[in-house]
Amino acid sequence: MASATESGLISDPDAVRAVWEDAVAAPAWTGPAIWLHGDLHPANVLTSDGAFCGVIDFGDLCAGDPACDLAAAWLLLPDGAVDRFHDAYQPAPDPATLRRARGWAVLKALVRIFIGDAGDHGRPGGASPPGARPATPRCDASPRRSTTPAPPPRRSDLSHADVVRHRRHPGGADDLGRTGPPCLMSRSGM
């Protein structure tokens, strides 16, 4: 966060740090694992005439703490709408879940800020907002290995049954008994 503050990307680092520390101090999710999109942010939500009409990119689909997806309210909704969204959400989020969700929102916002800044300055990993003028390419004196772009990584074609069969259970094992990293840093052992 120090580099973001030094470069002027964050105007009030103490407020950001306070939200993060409160989220980390919040009690862990103890409810059942809930299906999550896992990557809800403005680039993955479609709108038409100012209304939500779709969600894309289900590559991080998992089950765990609903705070992960509830964080999207702070990233997507205008001022005054977050409380109405959380009031309408079912099951109603408890105060600890909302504290963790605010932490997720801070984390996701910081990531988007760094991606945007990198895009504005032509650094690797950067992306400019849709409709923005592309960043000026940097002059690079390193030799180029190939002019042909590498093919994109392939994703498995999983059916719904495959996704359900490979879900994680409390304790970290999936239906096949495999263990792996926790789903999106969930402290519930997912």
C-alpha cells in the first residue's frame, strides 16, 4: 500500500488500512459453503441501459464465505445503494460477514487501481478502462523471440456435474478426497 500512497493512487491510506484491519479481525464464516462467482467486479458484470443484465467469467467459481461476492456491492453500486442491496440479499448477511466483505472490497479495489495504473503507464499486467485511450507503448530494446502471439491457455470443458463433483468441503478436501489451496482465502477451511 505504501507504493500506492507514494504514487498518489490512495489519498487516505489510514482509512483503507482501518477497513482491512477490521475485516481481518472479524469472526470467520462458520455457515455452510455457499456457491460463489469468486471474481465479481465491474469488468465481469454486464449492463444494459444502466441495469445489470449478466455476469461473465466463471473461472473462479467456488464455494465458501459469501463475503467474497458481497464485496461487489461496494465496487458496482452507486452511493446509497449498498445498504439496500445487503438488506435485500438472502440469506441476510450478519455484521461479521459485512465486515469481511468490506475487506474484500478494499482488496479488489486496490487490485483494480494497480491494474489501471499499470495500463495507464504501459506496464505489464495493466489494462485501461473500456473506452479509454490505450497507453503509449514503451520502447523496449530487448530482442523479440517471436512475432506470433502465444495461444491462450485452454480451459477444461467441465459440465455442471463435474463442477459439483469437484466442490470443496469443510476441511479442504473435494469430493475426490483431494486437498488444495483454500477458495479465495476463505478462513472457513474451504
